[in-house]
Amino acid sequence: MVEVLISLAKITVIVFVFVMGVASAMTLLGDRKQSAKIQNRIGPSQATFFGFSLFGFPHFIADGIKMVLKENITPKNANKFLHTIAPALVFMPALIGWSVIPFMDHYCTGSVTTLVPGDGSGVQHYTEVCDGEWKNYFSIMHMNAGVLFAFAIAAVSVYGAAIAGWASNSKFSLLGGLRSSAQMISYEVSMGLSLAGVLMIYGTLNINEMVRMQGHLIGDWLPMWGIVIQPVAFFLFMLAGLAETKRAPFDLPEGESEIVAGYITEYSSMKFAMMQLAEYAATVFIAALITVVFLGGWQIPYVYADGIRIFGGVWTPFGEEVWYWISIVLRIGAITFKILFLVWLQFMMRWTLPRFRYDQVMTLGWKILLPLSIANLFVTALILAIIW
Amino acid sequence: MGNVNVKKVDRIQQGLWEKSYIPEILRGLSVTARHFFRNLNPNKEKRTIFTRDYPEEPTVYSDRYRGLHRLMLREDGQVRCVACMCCSTICPADCIHIEAAEHDDPTIEKYPDVFVIDELRCIVCGLCVEACPCDAIRMDTGVHIPPYTERSTAFYDRDHLMELGGLSQAKQGGDRSVAKS
């Protein structure tokens, strides 16, 4: 019973507070205010909350109220059932994937010690061990095949877009749905292959284990983050991730200059808002995936649960008990910061780059990213076979 | 046939540097990031935001902005206009209506008894100001023509236009004392 309650609390905090908070705040601050700043504008400032514009934040509430009050239109010849269910199919995968993202290491009931090279334990790297029991408090689900799960769920959102495109009974929607499914499936291939190299090095599909391994220090000073050991894969993954979220410069599925709004053409009211929110939630989710796989997840370099370790020295401020809690807070803050930074970067990309032509998107996906990721995989395998 | 002038334009050859996109993307990102952070500066003076909160903040017009008309005054407060009809003649929108009357002062031949400008018809071309021989009508109030809900309020009569007006630096009719001597 207690476990159920804890799970519910985790779901509430992670999905509703963090993801929805960040994703919906991004609709506003990221997409409007940031673009305004980049283009030397002020951005939305007219909606006020008791006379305070609060950096334009009340626009989010105003938008919500407006969307709820709008008429919900289903086109006459549309498939009513599929047309209604499609926004949920787009939206759900973006939220379910969060169940495997760890916001912190498991909580250790005993004391944590970091094994360092040269202390007689025979360990080459910096690994944290717990003499008590690991308790999973900081991710909704602890899964051995977490990465696979996240990818499988992320791939499901193709169905939502395709169904939305087909069920609307509009040519623009159909084109948008086709484009989005073709684009997402092509980029998923290079995404998965670029990840394979990282998986070969980590040797695990468990996301929390992957993050724990990124706390290792190579040669006592270089953090073993995914971006350090697999820079090419990081780049490919980031690019494919951008394409996965169907946002500029890869926003062809809804290229408004060509096909109105793509597969969301026929949507109105809150269903439209769901489609939009799903896009933002997917952006945040991709940022989280990149963070845990390539940017060290909750790890902060040289900061461990039992003290700060730089150049062989150990410094534990405030004693071990207090420091453990401080490290927990720091690490949650670190992963949040990393995710937000990546989201910011994706928005910057959106407002920097012009849109690709559709054939260019396909060329980039199949002729450049895919061979590069296969080459990266091959070289990684070769190096691992020779020196590991 | 076949006599089309074809001008060959050399394509700009992209090197590997440009073709790899990455350095160019980084360059573009640096530009947008620079704008982004510059406009986040807490010191509002240093931001480069060009938009204005228009209804809350007044718009700044240039000195040469053509706004509402005004009729200039003589030194004794009478209207400068001598009802020569130049402005109403040149007005392409035909929005100036003048009825001349004889002035008591023999040095001033005529004055406008009725001077009405229909601001709704006015196309703000400024030709009346150009045509006026004695600097009697100007459009330099710096106030744009407001929207009207009642058509009759758009007719600006002489007294209203004179309220907007002021003294002119120009001397009307020349300096007579110099001419006599």
C-alpha cells in the first residue's frame, strides 16, 4: 500500500508538476518570449494577474481558458472515434516515457561509500556502493530495459500522428500524417543506431545504471559522460531527436506554408491544445533522454554521495549524513538544469534555422545520419574489441 | 527564336566547411543567442527591442510628421488666413471649405468667415501647407487624426483650428516701414 502511494506521489510530481509544468511553461516562455527576445521584440505581456504581467506567464492560463471555451469541431466525414482518440495517442507516449527517467540515484538506507582506484578494492573507477538497501524513490519505474522501453514508447507516438492525419478526412491532414510517420520512422533508425554505440560501452539498458557509470572518472579527472566517450553519437542523437519532435527545422509534418497545419489542421479546442502540448512534452522528453544518456543525467562531476572528490582528495562538508541530503538536492537540481538547458537549446535551434525541404530531410536521415551512425557503431565496436 | 540573352551566373561553390553545416549552424546559434541574452539584460537601456507598447506609451513622431491641421494667428490673435483659396483649390480630396468675408482693416483685404476642414476626407498629403502663401495653415501639431465615431465631429471649424494654432515667425505682407522709406 505504501509503495502504491509512493508511486502515485512520484507520478504526480514527475509527470504533472515537472513535465506538464515545464512543457506548458515552454509553450509560453520558450516559444513566445524566447522567440521575441531573439527577434528583438517584447513578446506577450498583455495578460495580467492582479495587475502584474509576471513575465507574460498569465498568458498560459488565458490560453487554457480560451482553448477550453472554443467549439470542439469534428469534420463531417471524419472518423469520429479515431479523430477523438488521436490527440490522446500523441500525448500519452510523451508522458509514459518519463516513467523510466531517473531524477536521482536510488535512495540508500545505509551509508554510501565511493570506491576509488588505489584503495585496495580493485575497482578501477569511481563507483558508489551502498551497505544498506537501495530504495527507488526518484524514478517512477525501475526497469532493466529502460532505454528500450523509452524508445518503444516514443515510437508509439507515430500512430497518433498517422491516425490523426487519416481520421481527419482532409488532404492536408493526410499529407501531414504521412510526412510525420515517414520522418519519425526514418530518424528513429539512426537514433537507435547512434545509441547502440553508447550501449556497447555501458553494457546495460538500465538507465539508472548508465547514469551511475557516467560518474566514473577516466584517468582520475575526466567524467565518463556519454558526450565524452561518444561525441559523434551525441551529435547524431541530438539531430535525430530534433527531427523526432517534429519541430523546426524539421517541422515538415505541419509545414504551415505548404500544408496549413499538417495533421492538426482539422483539430480545434482542447484537442488542438493536446496536440501542441504533446509536441512540447516530446521536446522535453527528448531532452531528458539526451541528458541521461549523454550528459551524465543527475551526475555532477566530482560530486559524490560521500563528498567531493577532486584529484584524489576527499572533502565532505557538513558531515556525511547532511552531505548525503545535500548531494541529493544538488543532483536533482543538476538533472533539471540539464534538461532545461537542452530544451532551451532546442528552442534556439528552432528560431535559428530555416526549415528543410522534405527531400532534404529524407536525404539527411537516410544518406547522412544513418551511414554516420553505422560508421560510429562500427568504429566503437572495433575500439572496444581491441582495447577493452 | 533562340535569341534569348542568357546570362551565366557562377554558383557560389561551398567548401567542406559550409557543407558540413555544423560550424555554420553554430555561427547562426551564436547570433540568435547573442540577441537573446542582450535582450535579457536587466538594464533596459542596453536591450535592443524595437517594439513599443503603443497604446500605453505614446508614439514618437518626427518633427516633419503631418498630423492634424492648425490655423496660425497674427500677433493680435486674429487668424492669419487671408482667404485666398489656394489651399482649397489645390486640395485633391476637396476637404477644405472657405467662405471669405471683408475685413474692417483696410490693410487686410479678406479673412475667412467660415473655414472648415473635413478631417475624414483629408488624405494628409500636405499640399495645402505647401500652397499657403502666408504660412496660415500648418500640419505640424504632432497629433495624428483621431478616429471618429460621429461624422459631424470630424468637421474642424475655424475657431477649433485656431485653438490648435500659434504665432508664426513669418511677417505677413512684408515690412511696410521699409517699403515707405
